[in-house]
Amino acid sequence: MSDLTDLLTVPALDGALQGALKQALDGKAKPPGALGRVEELAVSLGLIQGQLRPSAGRPVLLVFAGDHGLTRSGVAAFPSGVTVAMVDTLLAGKASANAFARVTGVEVRVIDAGVAADLSDRQGLVHAKIAPGTKDASLEPAMTSAQAEAALSAGARVAADAIADGADLIALGEMGIGNSAAAALLMHRLAPAPLDDCVGQGAGHSLDGMARKRAVLARAAARSDAQEPLEVLTQFGGFEIAMMAGALLGAARARVPVMVDGFIGSAAALLAVRLAPNARDYCLFAHASAEAGHRLMLEALDAQPLMHLDMRLGEGTGALLAVPLVRAACVLLAEVAELADVLEAAG
């Protein structure tokens, strides 16, 4: 428990630099505020990193993979075996996330958080499996409290390893058939929000599939009245979601910004923020997903996403596409001429 207590001790941002960052931006060769939210992003990055010239030269995407017992009750349009297939696709560099990462210059690390298969022979995979998938949360707790704490701690270690290797921006991604169902249950209790407002199509459902998903999640929600964040995770969560939350908390403790992806990533962020409220200030939110409930989840986090692209894939794809905006905000502070110098040159 002491390790978890340490992980949840996230320092508050020191706002002393805010005035200096705003003054630096206003002094650039542009009208004050003319770059809108890019300037707001630059201030956030400066405050998180504690410097007037923040950097994003070494972003790393962490893709956490895990399976869910809820799939046995029919909450997903695809079988859990697709999780393994997509892990292999990611490791082969052929997933959407890999393609976007090449375009944006981001390193991708894939982590086995709890895939329901033996992946011990996969080269390039970060092996951190807690168990081969969670239990069926519509029938019993998804995991034990010890597993929940272990997953949070493991996620923090994965982030710490990336940061030790030079990462100055952590992006969060996931792969797990059934994880939109687990994320909906987490949102339902932690936002909180009515369950029907939290349930979306995930990877795709027919009308009958959506009716089945809603019925299974209603049964799960009725099984436990958990409200406290760690207990909500234990009852309804996924190992990959827990590890994303742990990675966020670990990065925040190291004063490294975290780019949150879509619906599943935001559920992990919501969990992290409910566990350690100061973690909210270290989060950057990439986009508003087309998945039902994501905008409500963003409201619960008091978050304004950087983009609206009607995406709902996951894997960290939205987080990757937002990385150039972070880099632009950094070079705005570091490389744009001072207005005073331009006026002097103009005579």
C-alpha cells in the first residue's frame, strides 16, 4: 500500500511561471492571443515542465493491451482473440497507430497488461501481464484489489522507464476487445453519469448487439454499488485501463505531460484524477471521440480537447495526431521572433 500511496501523491503545479509564460507569448511577433488555444497549450506545457521553454522532442506512445471477461457475456462485436491479433499487428508496425507514429515521429511501446494468451515469446513486447484477462464484471469483480494496485504500479513503472530513456511527452493508447464496456462502467460511477449515457458502439455493433451490451452492463452495475475509485476499478475495470491510469500518475509525478486519447484513455484519466486530483493538471486531451459518452466524460474532467475529428479507433491514434500541436506550442516559445526585434528592424 505504501507504493500506491506514493503514486497517488501528485504535486500541484507551481503557478509562479504563468505570468512569465504569458508575458513571453505576448512579446512574440504576433498580436497577443492571436494563436488562441496553441498559446494556452504552451502555457500548460511550461507549467507542467517548470520552464519557459518546454520541449516535446521525445514523445513516446504507450499502448497497453488487455482482455475483458465481459466479452463472454456478449458486450463486444468481435471475439477477444482479436486483441492478440492486433497486438501482433502493432508489434509488426502495421497498425494505424504505427502509421501515425511514423508520420509524427513518435516511438511506440506495446505493453501486455492482461491479454488472455501467452505472449511470452513476442519480441519487442513489454511484458507486464497481471492476469490473462479480467473476470466477467457482470457476474463478479473484474479483478482483486491486489491486482488493481499491481496494475496501477506497473503502469507507473512503464512510464518511468520511458521517461528514464528520455521521453518528455507520454501519450496513452490501448488495445482490448470489450474495453469500451469497462470504460462505460467506470464513467458511470466516477463521472458520475447515467449508464445509458455512457454506453456506445465501441468497435461496432448492430442494434441487437447494442441492446445486449446495455443489458449486460446494467446487470454489472446492479451487482455492485461501488463508488470509491479503487473499488470501482476492482469491480468494473480492465488491466490496460488501470495501467494507463498508473502511467498517467507516474508521469505526473515526474512532471511530464500526458496526452490522453479517446474514450478509453479518458476513462483511465478519470480514474487517475479521482484517485489523485492534482493529476488533472498534467493531462492534455487530444480529441473528442465519436464514441457516445466521450463528450460527457470530457465535461466531467473539465477538459477541452485539442481536436474534433470524429474518430473512435483507440490505439492512441488521436493522441499521436495531437503531438504536432504540442511541438508547435513548444517552438512558439523557443523559436518565434520577439515583436520588439521586428519593430526595431522595421525602423
